[in-house]
Amino acid sequence: MSFESFTYVRPEITTVSQNFEKHLLRFQNAQSADEQSDSLSQLNRVREEFWTMYNLCYIRHTSDTTNKFYEQENEYFDENLPSFEELNNRFFQALLDSPFRHILEQKFGGQLFTLAELSLKTFKPSILEDLQQENTLSTEYTKLKAQAKIEFRGKTYNLSSIHPLELSDDRETRKNATEAKWGFFAQNAPAMERIFDKMVKVRHQIARELGYKNFVQVGYARMRRSDYTPDMVANFRRQVREVIVPLASELYERQRKRLGIEKLKYYDEEYKFPSGNPKPLGTPEEIVASAAKMYRELSPETDTFFQFMQNTRLMDLVNRDGKATGGYCTYMSKFGAPFIFSNFNGTSGDIDVLTHEAGHAFQVWSSSAFPFEEYHWPTNDAAEIHSMSMEFFTWPWMPLFFGDQTDKYYFMHLSGAIQFLPYGVAVDEFQHIIYQNPGMTPSERNAAWRVLEETYLPHRDYDGHPHLEAGRLWQKQSHIFNSPFYYIDYTLAQICAFQFWMKDRQDHQAAWSDYVRLCKAGGSQSFLQLVKLAGLRSPFEDGCVESIVGEIRRFLEGVDDSRF
């Protein structure tokens, strides 16, 4: 089979409910643990069919947001996902109430029951309409960005295709292209602020209806966080502020000197070298062929995995008009098929996103034998370890993609990962502020973001750009709108990925063995349990962030970047 032949059939919620109810009743009336296990298998088939069709629809909708059929199907899911969530929560409650719970826990592991408890904290039937509204607002924001048309020097670009011009060797072109992009956001700021204002209000209403003071606790439960708290996250942000921000600032100053400019402006930040950023070699097809060689040589497991991805046509990599922005990996369990989505635009980010999403896809492919959807993926914080670490495990093959620019790529990739961390934790702190103060006006939210930028990104100079000086940069970040409290997961995982980078440099086989073991565990354990399983140190532990900085600093200081 190939992806194009995957048949989409709308899972009519009435039929789904009837089948779900039948198997749930059988589960509740079972007289033994074996009987309940059999009922669980039947229930899982219903759940698997629904989620597979949802993900198939999501892929085809985001691949072409102008496709009317899948736009309507996406609206159908926006409306009916809350009803399916209600069914799932009845299943979770029955699971927790099972008289054979201790036997089921021994068979399936305790994490399933932990996830059931967290899910029950985020839903009750009275919030159905609020959840539908939240989904509709999320879709509105995604579509607004996907259909962006940016006029620049006689041509029309979208948010992905304009990016190479923002990295132009000509500083004036960089400046003008970046201003053109932000012109789109400035023009649409009223719409984005309206959407987000409604999102905050409906999420706060959901939290209050569920019995919480504000949405923070709901957000953490939605992210399935069972072994760390907002206070632990705040302590992690403190470590980043004290240890990483100074190093990132040093790297920006080093970049300023390297570029030979008096002041590093916001439109210079992603342009790392006076000779230009490294660009991948070859066409998208040639890049995929190089990736196939890379994964063939990395390990037998990755070779089999990537051949499957190619043969089943499970990658949509190239940017085009009407396609949603960004990159993601999702999984269609009925077909046993991960799917990688990205927007190649001729920059080094094409390779980053390919290896990153391949890390996600390899993980879910490795853990697909688990009987529950909940175990196919770990929580997002752990999932990002697989993706970010894959970026580092593939370093030895970067000459395939960058040729004589490979050393330049290594320097940019590693330093860029450091420079990302302050921004990542700023996004997280912003969301805590927003949801702890749901009555803030749009201008007060923007002001709060500007203060965070001054704390975590003290080097930044917006060159008087009114939209950005007003504190509106956050409006570009889809996660803030669509996946509240997700973004800190990237920073936690980055600290873990740095540890894999260090281990891989010392003993590749041992590091790779730890990584594969982590991937195969899927979502069967919590974040901190998985970190321990992989032989990594918890990012929350005092001193952990400091412990990874020394080797990274030595590597970067050992590079003569003046030759770039």
C-alpha cells in the first residue's frame, strides 16, 4: 500500500458511540481479568479506527488547506472530537473502577492508569461546547497563517517560501524580506489577538467548570504530566536564565563580530556567517536519497524503518501554496504508518526538520506493537527527546547534505540549539502569566511578552519595528495558540538531547543502544521514568543544565569560525 491508497471513511459519531458503548458495557460486566482484556481489545479497535481517520484527515487537510472536502471533514472533527473524548473518559473511568485493576496493571503497566486519571481531570460533559469552540479557534489561526500571501519585490510568497530571503547574503534584502513577513503579522494582528483573546477566555471557562482556579492545572493535565509541577518547571527556567542566557548572549556577540556589523539586528539573528548559512545540496529527491543512505548506515533498525517510509510514501516534505506551515509527525495506527510533514525551502532547516521528524517517526514505529494508542507515543516532553537526539545521532552523515559546509553546519546547529533555549522558556513563562491572569487585555499580554524578551533575549534589537517593539512576536508561535504549555517540552528534551550528543561522542554503540531502548518503550512510562531508562539526568535536577554547558562551550570555542 501507499499513502495515496489509504481510504478515508468518516467515522460517524453515532455509529462510533454505539460500538463503543457495546464493548464498554461488556468490559464493565466482565467476570474476569481475561474477559476484560478481550473487551479492551475490541474497544481499542474502535478507538484505533477513529484516531486513524482523524489523523488521515488532518494530514490531507494540512497538506492542502484549500481542499474543500477535507476542510469540511476537519470541521466535522473539530465539532465531534469532544464527544469522542467523552466516550474515552467513560472508558478511563471504567478502567480505574475495574475490580481486576491490579491484574490489568500488572499486564499493561501502571502508566495507562496514570494517564486515565489525568484525562478525567480535563473533561466533563458540560464543557463540550467550550471544547468545540476551542477547536474552531485553533483551526481559524492555522488557516490564517497557511493562506498568507506576502508581496515582496514583485512576487508572492507564503510564510515558508519567504524564509530563504530572510537569510539572504545581502543585508538590505534580509531586512526588507523580514519586514515584509512581519507586515503580514502586523496586518493580521487584530485577528490573531481576537482569536487568542477568545481562546484564553474559553480555556479559563473550561478550567473553572472543571473546578480549577485557572487553566494552568488543566494545561498540565492535558500534557499528561504526572511527575513534575509548575514549581519544578520554574526552577528549570531559572537554570536556563542563569546558565544559558549568558552563553547565548556570548554567541550572539561572537556572531556580530563575525558578521562585521556594529549592531546585531533582529533580521540578522538567523544569518550566522558572512559567507552565508550552509545550504543543503541537491533537490528534495536527492536529499531523501541521501537520508536513505544515512539511515541504512546508521543501524539495521533505521534502514528498515526508512525504507518503509519511502515505499509507503509517508512523507510530504516540500513547501507549496495552501499548505499549512511548519512540520510535524503523526501516526495512523490502523495502517501502522507514521507520517512526516514539512515545508522544504532550501535552507539548512530542511535537514533539521527531516531528522527531527524522522526521530519521532522512528520512535512511534519502534513502539507500535503496544496495544494502546496511549503507549504508541510518550508524553510530548519525552517524545521530543527522540526527535532532538536524532538530529545529533545523524551528525556523522551531514557531509552528505552539506559537503564542505559541514563544519559550518555543526557550529550553527549546536550554537542554535543553545540560543533556542532562552526563547523556549520565555514562551513557557509567558503562558503561565497569561493563564494565571486571564483578564489581561491584548496590549497587557504584549507588554508581558516584551518584559520576558528583555529578560531572556537581552541582545535583541528590533530596529524600531513598531509591531515587534509592541511585543507581538509571540503571535507567530503556533504552539501558544494550538498546544498550550507544549513549548517547554522542547527545552527539557533539548537538555536530554545534549546529553545524548555527549554520550555519542564518547561511545556511539552505548549511546545508540540507550536511544533505541528509549524509543521502544514508547509511552509506557512517565517522562522522568523514561529519562532514567535512557541513562540520562533529569533536567529539573539542580546543576543539570550547568553540567552540559562545559563540553558544548569547549566544542564551540574550539571552532575557528573566522574561516566561515
